[in-house]
Amino acid sequence: MALKYDEHNKYHRLARTGVITVISLIVLLWVWWLVSTIIQKTMDFNTSPLATPGEAFVALFDFFNNGDPIEHRSMWSWIWSSLSKFIKGFLLALVLALPVGLLMGYFKILREFFTPWVEVLRPIAPIAWAPIFVIIFQATNGSIMVVFVGIFFPLLTNIVFGVQKIDTKLLDAAKTLGASRMQIFVKVVVPSTVPYLMNGVKVGLGVGWMCIVAAELYNTTLSGIGYFVKFMIDNASYDYAFAGIIIIAVLGLLTTGVAEYASKCISRRMGLDA
Amino acid sequence: MSEEIVILGKKYSSKDRVRADRTDKLYEDIPEGETLLKIEDLNVTYRTDNSTTVAVDNISFDIKKGELLSIVGPSGCGKSTILRCIGGLLQPTSGKITIGDKECTTAGSDRGMVFQDFALFPWRSVRRNIEFGLEIAGVPKEERRERSTRYLKAMGLEEYADHRIHELSGGMKQRVGIARAMIMHPAVILMDEPFGALDAQTRNILQHSLVEVLKNSHRTIIFVTHSVDEAIYLSDRILVLSKRPATIHNILEVPGERPRERAAPEYAELRRKILDYLESQNTIF
């Protein structure tokens, strides 16, 4: 055999990962097909709630070409509606968690005072706020607030942790170079917190994406990919519902992938990957 | 942002063109070889919940302008503690540290520091690490550039100016650390086992580089080390400390101009004397 796997060859490693991933996905599709077929054959439904992969992909193709089967709104408008809420919630969380986290990390008294608040509020599942937020902020802004809560806490705790983990030798070095407390904060504390911030962003984006879909399933925004799934299920168009679920999976993968890539780039740029 | 710089508790506006590198001018009236830094009755006592430990026990000594004073002593005797007090990074329990006639209570750019584990800013390039202090002092960009170029050259770092810190070897990192402290022209440079994290060969090369740099620009240096050979190779005087709580055992003059021959027979007796004392103070056996 001319082909032999070489652990020390970058392309061999890449090819190996690629081949295994493809096989893994094919097996996943097959399991899906098997389960959905068994349910369709053995249970007594007019239309099975578990669409087969074939039905789902046909529906996805139709959704992509002709929009949803009832109102004919385009796939992109459904996706964009979720994405825009997601981005707004994320930005809001970032804008608030950044200063609050940095100050909580830097000033012990603030940390001591606010830690009980964080510990009480953090374990509450973000989606538990949805019913209240929808009443207070209306459907769209309510969903944004759910995303905000989901992303805010991972960001905050990571930033606070990052400020505390700062190398005290760097603070000493800055002091002996004449830096004031304010200058140390801006020129040493903030940059050295960046990798922790990026870690918070990675975790937060994953949680946030789950939050937006869940919030849309719950409430009556009448827009967004989460609502699309609910809308199709209410209409017994389960194949379209599964097309929506595939879109959710792909977008979730893309979001975390982008965050991962951005985090790597920034860490390298900051010289903090080593 | 940094319109003011503080030198020994006095505030100067950068408009006065009193720049960090002119700090030494404040001590210009002190002639070379006269007392620059005075440590009087320095005591450091650590307190924990149920015990107190005396780390440094009423130490007094002087540093003369332009000299290199080494501090040696058994491991854990409080050498670094003394240095951190002088640097203003640690508040002594009692005692007084004065430069000229000004008392030092907090850290400032008049006392530069070089750390054993380099303590460089990993998100800054080599050049921007060296320029950090000047940036803090509000020195304009072109001037920073010009001055950092001089120090990059002096430390043999020119071609690494735009490199990140993690791309450098240990020896290169400490060259950056030394340049970063020197560029501020502090009254005294405090070196806390600066070559302790380097391998023996790199250490020799850096010791030699330090001697070369000092030939061209006179500096006052306090150098903490656990290597007697290093102390003899570099110092004008060696301060020998006892085991904890640290007291001064002896202050020894090292004769001869730098650069010195390594392991020269004329230093054998001095070397033996210090090593014997350190061995007698060793608490492990």
C-alpha cells in the first residue's frame, strides 16, 4: 500500500479528521432515518412528527427557494429576524458586562458587594425570564433581553476571573515604571483580561443562541427561526419544522466557529497564546 | 492623559519638559561615589492569623552613586524583600529609605526594577515594552521612538524590535527587561535575580553585556543574586546577609576594574570566605 497514515504530516492529520467527520455525519443521518422510519411504520400518525432526513432536506430546499409554505416569507428574513435579536442581545451584554466586570475585578469592595447578586441570579435559566420579559418589553425586545441575560453572566464571571488572574508581576513592573492606578488599569489590567473576555464570548454565544431559539418558541414574536419551527409544528408541517431545526444547528455551529476563530486571532495578536 | 509625572512625590507637568529621563538630573549635585540611597533600620515583619515572622531585622546600609552593590545570602533570607521595599512594592513595617534627601514611600520611575521572570507585557512588541515607561510619562511618540532605538541597539535587540515577547529566548527577554528599566534613567536600578531563570551560558553572556552597557553609561544598581560568582564578577561591593531574619553579616569590597576575568585566582579567597559563611547559615542541614 502506498497510502500510510503519518501522524507527523499535517495533511494526513487533516484528511483523517475530515474522513472521520464525514463518516460520523453519514452515520448520524442514517440513525435519524432509521428512528424516523421505525416511528412512521409502527406508530399510528397521519403525519409522523419525526420527519425523515429525506423529507427534511426536500422541505429545506423548498424553504430556501420559495420561502415558508404558508406565508411565503423568505428563509433569509426568518433567519435575519433571529440573528438581529441575537446580535442586539449580545452587544447589550458586552457593553454592560465589560465595565461592570472590570470594575468588580479591580475593586475588592465592589466584588464583595455584587458577588451575592451574581450568585443568586446566575443559576436561573435565562428562558425562565421570558414570560416576564415579554410582558415588560414586548415580544421582540423581550427575546433580546432573554439573550442578554444568557450572555451577560458567562461574560461577567469570565471578565471578573480574568482581572483577578492577572500576573501581579506585570502590575509591579508597571508601578516601577511610574504608572498611576488609572494607567495600570487601562494599560495593563484591560489588555491582560482580553483572553478571558474572549472565553466568555465563546461560552456566551453558545448559550445566547439557545436562548434566542427558546425565547421565540415560547412567545409570539411571529418572527425568527425558533418561531418558524413552532409555526410549522402547529401547522403539522413537520418536515419544514425539521428544516428549521437543521438551520438552527448550522447557525449555532457557525456562531461558535466564528467566536473560536476570532478568539484565536485576538489571542495571537495579543501574544497570549503561548 | 499623563500630563503629570511624579518624581519623588513632586509633580511635574510634561510641559515643563521635565522628562522621565531627566530624573537623574535631580541627583546631579550628588557626586559619583557619594551616598545616593540610604536604608535605615529597615524592618519587615509578616503577620498571619496566628504568628508573626520577622523577615528583615533592622537593616541599615548605603548605596553610593554609580556603584553596583550585590546582595547575597542564604535562600529565603529576605534578599528580594529588601529590594521590593526599596522599589516601593512592599511597605516596610518600620524604617526609612531615602534617595538624596527625599524619602521613598511608594513605587516610582526613579527606582527601576528588573525581574527574575522578566514581567514583560506579552501583548506589546519588544519596542513597545521598552517604551512603556516613556509612554506613561507622556513622552511624545517620535521622541519615544528615537530613544527606544538607542536602547534596542545597546542591548543588541534591533532586529527584534517588532517581535512579540513569546517569540524571544529567555536571554533576549531579559535584555528587553533591562532596556525597559534603563530607558527611564532611574536613580537606581533594582535587579531581582535577573539572570536566575537563564541557563549558565546565557547567564554569562548577559553578565558580560551588562558590564559592557555599564562602561558606556554609569548606573547605580542593586543586584540581588544567589550566585557568589556572579556577585564577584559584577559588583563593586557585596552585601552578605545572614539567614532569616536577615541581618547584615558583612559588606565586602571587590577590587579590580570590570570586565574581570572569571574565576581569577585573586578572587579565590573572597569567594571561599562568602561561600563558607553561606554554608554555615544553611538551615537545611
